[in-house]
Amino acid sequence: MGTVEENVETECPASLATAAPEKPLRRTRWDTTQEHASNGTSSALPMTEVIPRVFDHRRTSEEVDRCKRGQRSELHVNEWGKYGYGGRLGDEVIARPIQPESLPIPRVRRGDISVEAFFEQFALAKRPCIIEGAMDDWSAMQEWTVDKLLQRMRHSSFKVGEDDDGRKLRMKFKYFMDYVKHQHDDSPLYLFETRPEHDPEARKLLDEYEVPDLFPHDFFDVVNSRSKPPFRWWSFGPKRSGTTVHNDPLGTAAWNAVTHGRKRWVIFEPSVPGRLAKGKDFFDKDTEDNEAIMYFDFILPRLRARYPAVRIYEGVQGPGEIIFVPGEWWHGVLNLEDTIAVTQNYCGYDNFDRVWTRTRRERKKLAYLWLRNMRKVAPQLYERARQLNEQDCFLMRHERGPGQESSSSDSSSSSESSSDSSSDTADDLNLRQVHHPAGAKIVAPWLVKPTTAINGVPSPAPPPLPRCSQPPEPTGSPPAPVEEALAARRKQQQQQQQKQQQPQPPSCGDGLIPTPAWAQTRKRPHAPPQSPEEMALSAASPLVAESVSEG
């Protein structure tokens, strides 16, 4: 890019933006009220400063606009910086210290704790923490610099988002780094690659770090790599990018390691309702947004002021540090700098029960393949999974008869990629994190015998888990076809509905006390909202009582 061209572009008055020549320079986009209105949108943008988008590569602007239109189709490409976080406002939010009302995320040094102690004190206890000194020997600490990554992977394509149909939006690394260098967006595009092994150059990233020995197990390795759910992400988050509050799929736990940059974390306990943790009711959908930087700017302070009794954990993760997030804990992240990190989800002894019960309900085909392979290569896990099924009276899909459901709360899964016809052998599986030497001393919690607190003498064994009554073996004629079973079920439902519609006998005192007006319309009056003082003085907080219902 020449000096003359740069001076012409940066000194052009905003009022001349609409009077551009027939073939304007492709590398310049002006975020001005005039251009925004000329694109046919309904209102002018509240711009505080005009920032030209000048890139080093000719195609960067085209690639960035394509990905922005797919990632957020409701926004014009020039609206990505309309709130002004790309300037002084964003710098002020990033420099803002953590409020003293928040609870600090505990910290532990790797040299001060053993694998077994970490399992007992954090993983099994489901306590988040930041681990120091666990990745000092990674070559990624030296190799994952911007210059070295550009030299190695400039032509590799990475995922930077998804469109409305769930299709991945990919961009070459050289264009993405050009965007990172010049962007002034409120919430920038975020490189989050799920399958680096598919690119010849990106595959080398996997050899430059290793799974910390504090997380020796991942029992999803019992299925082949094609059927295993996404579990690993290599990420490059520009300054001000981040993820809104969520919890991880299938109840898995996660660790996240930062090699360069800094992340600010907010974490909520699983008992906090998802809608509250996400701040759904604390921003105006017509005039505000809820991206990560907005969440830390005004949504989180509003949540804290309205519900002071809610425990909120916050902390800053720096380079060379690993954060552990237990399964089903709500968490959100804001990248305070351009940040490079790698994260993995896992299923271990600390969360196997929860992961299995969710997988069998949400991913039925995967659960079938998982259970089948457990029987071959991990009999201890197989017996535990069967024990949980018997305890809950849960029938796997291959165990059900015609028209028979797994349970009363069973729901179908519409997106499955596994195939029942595939057959895995031990050669198809990477069982290193199923039988990892570092976890040899970790005992499955369901095999630990409870002991008394006085002299360590084992207490009496707990009563056996209740077993479901199995249906009797069929005798005589074979079972009715599926159509007949469904017809019988429909008839039974119709009879129940008719029974409910029949007039009920008068209750005690009927006719003596007049029925209130709200009862006649079957609508109860809304209770007045509780004040923060009432919430703090409440003996049993409704936040803890309400079950987690959002993913």
C-alpha cells in the first residue's frame, strides 16, 4: 500500500463518502451515517467517530464482509462498530477492574498438587480453578506467535463463524490476521477451529501442546474419531471478542490453556437458572446488544445489582495459565487482548454419570455406539452405564419393543451422525486417555467404599440400587404390530381425555364461598417482584431451587 493512496483515503471528508467514483478502492469502507442510509437501512447509526477500514491485502475486505454477513445476517456489515467499543469505550471496559463483590476463581500451582489431590479437591468436587505452571514445557509457548503462525499457515483456512443454516464460515489465516490488525468492531469475528487435523499445516499445532496430566481421562475415546463429539478447539480471539454465557454440551468438563494474551472469565454455579446467568432480561433488545463486551460492560453489573445473593465468580487468565471449568457451570469469556488458546472438553470419572445420562437422552445413536464399545474395551464403564440405566428404568434404543419409549421424559434427537452398522475394533480407537498411566491411582467414585470419620473402619455397604421390573417373556402369539400398538395407545388417551371432561363432584364447601374473579378465568395474579433486600433475606433462594433448563 503506497503512501499517497493512504493519505488520500484517510483525509477524505466524510461528507464526500456518497460521492465516490464509479470504481471506488475496494480496500476502503467508510462507516458513516450517509453510507449507512444509502444502503437502504431504516435509521442512521449513532457513530461517534469515522474509522476507515484499510487492509493490507486486496481481498481481505471482501472476505471479511462475506463472513460478517453470514455470522450476523441481521446486521449490515457497517453496523459491527456502531456502539463505539472499537475506540475509547472498549478500552475503558477492558481496563475496568473486577468488582470486589465477585468471588475470585481459586488458583493452584501445578507443582503444589498431585493428580489425585486435584481430582478430589477440584474435579470431583466440581470447583473451577486457574492452574499455574502446567504448560511451561509446551513448544506452543514459543511457536504460536503471530509472525510464526503467519509464516506457517498463511494459506490455511479456519472457521470464523457459522451462518443461519449452521454452515461453517471459513477464511484464510492471512486475511484473518489482516482483519485482526485493522479491525475496530464492537465484537470482532472469532477464529474457533474444531478440526485442525484436516489441514496439513494446522495439523502440526496438535504436536506443540499436550493434554495436562491433571486431566488424564477422556472416555469418549471409546468411540472412533468420526463418531466422537467435537471436543477440541484451537482459537485466536481478537481484542474485545469473546463468548456469551453458556455451559458445555452433554455435561462435559473443560480445560482452556492460553499461550498468548489474556481472558476475563465470569462463572456461575449450575443451580443458577440459565436465563438469569445469560442476562436475558437485563438489556433492551431494541437499543442494546448482548455480545461479550456488552455483557461485561452493563449486563453483569445490572444482574449483580438486581440479585446480590447470586454467587458470581470472576478472574483473569494470563499466558501460561490453564482454567478448569466443571461440567454444567455457566461461563462467559472476554478477550482483553489478541489471545491464542486451545481448549478441550472431556468425560472422566468425575463426570461420567452425568455425561452418560445426558448422552443417552440427547444423542441416542452415539450412546448406543459408546455402550457397545464400552463392553469391548472398558468393561468397568459398561457396568456403570448399565447400572445407571437400571436405576432410572431407562431402555436403550436397541432394547425397546414396538412403540415402547425409553422413559416418560424421552425426547427424540434430530441430528445424529453415527451409524449403527459401523463396528469398531481396538485398532480403530485411541485408548490412551481411557487407560492413561497418570490416572492409574484415580478410583471411580462409585467404587469407593464410604468410611467412618472416626477410625476409618468401612461403614456398612449401601443398599443395592433399585432394579426395574423386566416385562415377562412373551408366550403364545407374537406381539401386535406397531400400528395396532399405536391405535391402542390413541384409544387409551382418548378415554383419559373424556374422563377429564366429565363434571367433577362438588368439593367440600362448594357454593358457600364465592369463587374469586381470577379463579374463574383460571389466571393467577402476578406476585409483586422481590426487592434485592428481600432476595438476600430469603431463607431458600429460588435461584438454587430452580433446575437448570437451558443449554
